[in-house]
Amino acid sequence: MQMKSILGDIRFWIFLFFIVRLFHITNPPLEVSHNWRQTTVTMPARNFFEGENNILLPKVDFAGEKTGITGMEFPILNYLIYLVSLVFGYAHWYGRLITLVFSCFGLWYFYKLVHKYFNISIAFKATFILLFSVWFTYSRKIMPDTFSMSLVIAGIYYGSNYFDQKNSLKNLLLYFTLVLAGILSKLPSGYLLVVMIVFLFDKKIPILNKSLFIIISLVIMSFVSVYYFYWVPRITKEHGFDHFFMGKGIVEGMVEIFSNLNKALQKFYNAAVGYTGFILFICALFVAIKRKEKNVLLVFGLCFFAFLVIVFKGGATFYNHTYYIVPFAPVMAFICAYGLSLIKNNKLTVVFLALIAAECILVSNSDFYIKEKNLAILNLEKDLDQFSKPTDLILINSGEVPTPVYFAHRKGWIEKNELIADTAYIESLRKKKLKYIIILKKAFGNEISLQYKQLLSNPDYTIYDIQK
């Protein structure tokens, strides 16, 4: 009986798979999936640690001769990595642990929120499914996606408490702080606030309470708007390096989505909650419509149409990057859980949950390991130190992937082989104080031969000196 009680407590599963995901937590961000995205988080964090620590002026390392200051998501996660580094010294993996811890708290608040307005059965199943959704791996990546969603979910929980407990200013303050931090960390996470509309149309809630909530929400939106639509474009223009994707026009994005509908749908039927979860999701949604489950359909409808704006603003970027589905996974997990709650046979419910978990673990297994060819890049900084100073500018043939520049621990350019083979282009970079070219042969690039002085050559890369 005690074991059954433990297994029925969602905290057990959150903690258990927190421990499981600590496996290889100290790995550098070199796994195949989105290593490039992770190093665009670690770069500003390391630059805060080694140089100026102004949170409003984050720097990347692949802006060539420029400062590297550029607009991006408000770097709360990056800054937390920096703060931890002040205590323990800098290491690549702090971001993994920070994201994992915050994501686990996000799961707990998701559970509390669903439990509060539905029931403990749906809350447990929804949180269990979310644990084994796309969140399973992305909550241990050095990326702000699950981090920001966790903050927003916690903020919504306290926002709902404000309405439940009437004039609870403490809950309103927590709503303000958590939601502001969450949306600043990742703008699309803010779509989930659409569920708060339900409270604004509740006639039992006093107008004064609603008005104060609306004012606080408008203040949040004002801070977010100033940062993303004034500050980000300003520093991008001033420092001459455009890195952050601000979305496309709705019409352009819609055309791209409908022109590649199967790719876009794949994020829903595969990436979000897996094939098993998606089948369950469709069945549950059908049943909810048939049974006219107003509350379930209201939550889904509000979130779905709000999320469509994110999808259309992303366009091709949405279906090319799995992490864009992260914000919608909680909604799909909730619908799946509703469907499972209708199954009277507990053993069958357990089978479904086990299948979802097993599929996720099997698919995610490779994310806990790094390919051997990628590991060679860890020696790049040490090899460069034999010939150059950390301030020397470099060029690497990694195309659009900045990962090798991060591990070289230098600043410079990333280009494709075709451009690197152009002597006129290289001469133009030499005038901008380019000193070394690194040609990657296996990971992140393909070998080409250049007519410059070779300083080092091994099976993984060649370092050229182009100084005259």
C-alpha cells in the first residue's frame, strides 16, 4: 500500500527523473540536437564572466571584428550561469542543471494548476505525460525554452491564486515577477497567458480585482515590448550584428506553413508528446467535443488559437526547429490526461503511460551522449593556445553553426568552405585583423586545402596562419 502511495505521488516521478537526467549532466553542449543553440546561450554567460557583466548588453563570439553585442532573448538564464560561475568558476554545464531544476519546479506548478481546476487524476497524468514529452530532453539543454515556460506556468498559478483569494497582493506580486521573467526569457511562452481571460469574464470576481490584474499585466507587456521592440533592435543596429530571429509577417509565415504542412504537423504528432501521446491526444479531443466538455475545450481552444500565432510568426523556423513546440506540450499533455481519466481500467491507463514514457526514453537516448567525432573539438582551444592569443580573431568553416567558435574560446567568423576558398574574401577579413583559419574535417565542417602556412594538422582539423 505504501509503494502504491509513493508511485501515485507525482513528486516521486519528478524527483526520480530529475536524478535520471543528471546522467552526463556535465557534458559540454556537443550533442547532435541543438548544440548550436546551446552555445548561443553559453557564449553570453561566459562573456559576462570574463568581461563586462551588463545584462542589457549580451555578447556572442561569432560577430567577427565587431563587439559581439547583439539583441537576443533577455539573458536571465545566461546571467544565472554567470552568477553560479562567480562562486564556482566557469563551466559549460551549469546551464543544464539550472534549466533542469527550474523545469522540475515548472512540472510541479503545472500539476498544482491542473489539480486546482480539474482533479488529482488528470493533474497526475498530465504532469507525467509532460515529463516525458519534448520537455524530457529540452529541460536539460542550455536553452531558455522549458526554463521560461516553467516561470510562466508558476506565474499563472499565482495569478489564479490572486483571483481565488481576492486581494492577495503577495500572489499578484509573484504573478508579476514570474511571468515577466518568463516572457522576457522567451517571448513565445507568453501565449499561455491567454488562459487568464477565463478569470476576466468571471462575473463572480469583483471589477476592482480584475482591473488591478489587467494593469499589472499591461505593465508586464510594457516591459516586454520595450525590451523586444525597442532595445533589441537598437543594440542590434548600434553594434552592427543581427543574430536574433524576431519572427516573420503572419501572411508570409502562413504561406510557409501550409506549403510544408506535413513538416509543421510533424512537430505535433511526433515531437511534442510522441506518436503514442498524439494518438491519445486526438482520441481525447474527439471525445471532449462529443461530450461537450466545455472547460476542457475552452482551455484547449484558447491555447490552440493563441499558439497558432506563434506558429505562423515562425513560419519555416517553426517546423525546422523542434524547440518551437515546447510551449504547446503542456496543453497536449493536459488533453491526453483528460482522455486517460475516462478509462476505467487502471491497468490500461498504466500501459498508456508506460508506452509514452518508453517511447520518449528510447527516442531521447542519444541526447545523453556525445559522438566521438564531436569530442575532438574540445582540444581546439588548447591547440590554438600554442600559436595564438585569446584575443586573436579566427575563421572556422562551420557554416552557420557557432559551436566550434565557442570551444575555440576566441572570437571571429563562421563561414562555408566556398567562401573561405575565395582569396579576395579572406584578404578582406585579413584587413579586419583575421589571423587564423581552422578547417574542420569531420564534425561541423568538411576538409578543404588552403594555400596558407599550416601550424597544425590532425585527423579532425587543420589550423592555418594567414598573417603576412
